Amino acid sequence: MDVNSHAEELASDLGVDKEEVKADLQNLLEYSVPIDEAKQSVRRKHGGGGGSTPTPDAVDVGEITTDHDGVTVTVRVLTQGTRTIRYQGDDLTIREGEIADETGVTSYTAWQDFGFEPGDSLTIGNAGVREWEGEPELNLNDSTTVAIADEAVAVDREVGGDRSLVDIAAGDRGRNVEVRVLEVDEKTISGRDGETEILEGVLGDETAKLPFTDWQPRSEIEVGADLRIEDVYVREFRGVPSINLTEFSTVTPLPDPVEVAEDAPRLSVADAVGSGGMFDVEVVGNVLEVRDGSGLIERCPECGRVVQNGQCRSHGDVDGEDDLRVKAILDDGTDTVTVVLDDELTAEVYGGGLDDALAAAKDAMDKAVVADDIADSLVGRAYRVRGNLSVDDYGATLDAVEFELADDDPAAHARAALAEVGE
Ligand SMILES: [Zn+2]
């Protein structure tokens, strides 16, 4: 709807001149007042009062589109998460989650505490509709009314935020997990309010492992602790979903140990890449190529980036520090991924450490011999790779934690056997 139509609707509701209403509206819109608020304000000015807002027609959740200005829905609350955001300079506590009826599910943001909980059946009057990540989302604000529905709303969906780690995705809010703390580190970061202590680490359950950040460090979070953590939100961090604990999250020790998956889920490269990023995943494929920037490399002493021709991208001319690394292209027939081996894994596949590599490079008077040597042993062979997969504009990268010849590759066995005979 444009200002004209809004003005027309308001003018006819209030029984006043349309041009006058339009001028008032335009004035408010110039000050970036949202249209709903502007209309409320014009209503009050003309004695319409906030309470006389006509309640929009009731719609099914499945029918809501971003073309709706406001809607009235009767729904079941599926989940609710709480967090503080900074909005126009103020810290604001908002509640977010999903609501559903028989026809569909939608997310919501409540800008005040309406007091409802997951499982409640509600009639929500005059909720605003905005677009969030391409989908309509309901905005529950000052003009919204929330009442207990006359009847319980039946939905064919899970009520409540309990999830296994494998089902956690970036963008989730109000989730509850039962996990074991596998790793935890204290860190100091400079946030918007100065230096802040946080905890970072890894959580596991029997389905998966995921990184986490606790923005309000809690003593219960220590390695080996089995915990139920309620009201976390999930955001993407370095390409994988990361669990965030806020001041609103609660942490309760569990009486029984949480089973943790030993193995990473094994996926095809296409499925792993298609997930948009995964923490702790396993793929099996053939090494097609060892890329430039492998073998004996130099890193910037300041930032650790790989230095090319004595130049760091951020720090310019630097005295690089020697290091070992492999960037290999792995292909399993469904897709390819760049596998990165750190210095330790590189030493394993090279069959020697940094000193050996430097000695070999000195003998040959060529650093490239190290990468050539590594390529000779890797290219054409099948490997099982476990690690953390991130996907960005430059492609998919698997930071390897484990890198081993695949057991199920007969050709590799044959070559390994031949190599032994030859020694
Ligand atoms: Zn640097």
C-alpha cells in the first residue's frame, strides 16, 4: 500500500479529510516513523485512539505474505528465545521464535514481553508483517493484541525448542540442547562495550559436535560437564553453525552422562558442501591436485597469513616464518573440496618435519621440491578426511583434523604393499 491508499483508508475510518490525513502521514514518514506507528499517531490526533484500530482480517499462517500490512492469526507457539539487541542506541530485550497453525509455520519477533510460552494457543491481533531472510515474519509490537485462543490449536509440529545437535542450524533461536562440554577456552575480546571475557569451545551429543560461545561465562561450563542448556541461539561462525549462550540462557547439570558421537557423520562432498558448512564431518575422495601454496611456506609473524614474495596482504613487507601446509583438491565424484592440512598432518604425509623440509629445499636449492614430493605421494590416492568444513564465495574448504589413506581403496592398498616390498 502506498501513502495515498493508507491515507484514504484512515480518512474514511476517521471521517476526516483525506488530504489532511495524508499531509500528517507524510510528515511522520519523513522522520522515518514506521507506517504502522505513523497511522496510530494520526488516528490519535483525530480522536480515533489507539484502541479503535480495526483488527485486520484473520488469516491462515500459510497465507501470510510480505504484501500483508498486518494480520490476525490464531496459532500455537512452537518456540521462544530471548535476547538483547542494540536498537537505535538502546539495549532492547526481544523474544523470537516460531508459531504455527495447521496450514504453516512462521517466525516472529516480539518487541515486548507478552508473557506467552511454547505450547500456548493464542489469537494474535494486528501483528505487523516484515520480510526476514526472504520470508514473511510477524512483528508483535505496541499495536498488537495477544489473547489466549478459545480452543487449543492443533499442529503437526514439534512444540518446544529441544533439539539434537545434528538438527541445529544457523538462524535457530530458543533452542535447548543436552550436551557434554568437550573443549572450553577463556578468551578476552574487545566488544562494543570494551573488553569482555567469553568462553569458547565445543559441545557434543550422540548426533554431532558444534562450537559454542558463552557471552556470560559460567562456572558450570567445564570440560566433561554434562549439561542441559536452554534458550540458546545459533549463528554462523566461520562457515559452521555456532551455539550462543546469552544472559538469558540457563545451564543445568544433568544427572546422567551424555553419550558423545565418536565418529563424524560421513557425507558425500556434494552433501557436505550443500549443507553450507559443517563442524566435524568426514568425506572420502581422491586427491586430484596439490595446489600452489603447499609444502614449505612462509607465514606473516603478525597475523599468520601466508606470505607471498615477502609480502603479507595486511602487513606488507615482513620477515616470514617457515611453516608446512598442504592444500589439496579432493574429489569424490559428487563435488570437490579444498582440504587443508596443518603443519603436523603435513609432516605426516611428507614423512618429515620442518627441519627435514628446509634441508631438502636447501639441497635442491628450490623450495618447491617439498610440495612436489607431497604431490607425488598424495595425487591419485583416496583419502578419508575428517575436519571442519566451511563454504564461502571462494569455494569449500575442509580444515583437516584427520587425514588417512582410505581403507576401502584397493589401489591404495596395492601401492602401499608395493612400497613396503620396495623398502
Ligand atoms: Zn600479516
